[in-house]
Amino acid sequence: AQSVTQPDIHITVSEGASLELRCNYSYGATPYLFWYVQSPGQGLQLLLKYFSGDTLVQGIKGFEAEFKRSQSSFNLRKPSVHWSDAAEYFCAVVDTNAGKSTFGDGTTLTVKP
Amino acid sequence: NAGVMQNPRHLVRRRGQEARLRCSPMKGHSHVYWYRQLPEEGLKFMVYLQKENIIDESGMPKERFSAEFPKEGPSILRIQQVVRGDSAAYFCASSDLVQTQYFGPGTRLLVL
């Protein structure tokens, strides 16, 4: 069965500092991987996705993620965090046969001024 | 192109009542997924539907919960005889193929 682990429940960074959110997955084949962001009381917004090809993918709002098959990881990065990035971030893997997504438990990002 | 729409955005029910949550997928999308998010938790898959078919309901509770996606109209998630533990945010997502899912704003159900 597929699974997603986000080891960091809560991360605090200073505005302007770099950010890396970790995501590890378990899936039998080549995974479809996603990062979503959720602001309080809102739905999920897609940041970026990986299906195949270049292992470094660019997303919206200056985010990028790197797929590393050997480490079963898909970590999200941003070189310089803005106060508006404070939110909860979810990593997900899609079962390409069944369609359903499995989500990690999320990482809450706090941005210090 | 409007995104995924869900209504109502907030729903309050008393224990024992029925809750009906609606989801209109993005135009051109024929795949609908329902997820539940309990407070302080991630999203848990409930059910995957295509028009008039339930494809995967492995995440649906065995009792009181049902879902449909009729030929015409929105997808409906129905919870009968709600209990306090049903209080959660329910998200619908849609896709055109089994790939990128786009999420609606969610329905926040509160059971008193």
C-alpha cells in the first residue's frame, strides 16, 4: 500500500530564509507526486507535481521540488520565504491505477518577521 | 473556467440528522474524489467516482455514508444520522484523467 510521511509537523523560519519541507513516500511503481498548500479555512492549492522526466520540478510561488528515487523523497524547497507562505503544506502520492491520493499529515510553516 | 465548487461551505447539523454535501467538478472533468480532513490531520481518501459509477469506496465508513455522481448534476456525499465524530472538513477533487486532482474549497461540517 502506498504511504506518505512528512517527518516535520511544524517548521518555523525567518522571512527571507530558505525553506525545505521533507516528504518520503512508499509506492510500488513510479509515483505521481504532488505538493499542495492549504491556508486556514481554505481548500488545497496545487503547488507542483512530478510525473516523469526532469527530477527537479518548478511550481508556483517560487517553489520547487526534487524527486529522488534512491531516497524515496520529494522534498519541497524555496530559496527565500515570504510571510505569505505561512500555511500548511501537504505532500501526496497518487495511485495511478486506482486514482486515489494518499496524503501526508502535513507540515505547518510559521514565518517569523 | 470555474474551479471545483462545493456547497454548502459550512453546514451545522444536530446528532441524528442527515448531511448532504455537493460537489460540482471542473468543466470537462469526469472523475470525482471525496476526502475527509479531521482537525489537525491530513486528508483521508473516502471515495472515487466517475459518472454513474463508484470506482473505489475503500475509504468510506461501512455505515451511514454514501456517495453518488449522477449523469446530470453534482456529486453528492450523504451522511445519515450524523454523530459528533463526523465533524470535519470534507473536500471534493476532480480530474480529467487519473492524474492531477484539483480541490474545491471544502464543506465544514459541525455536528452539535
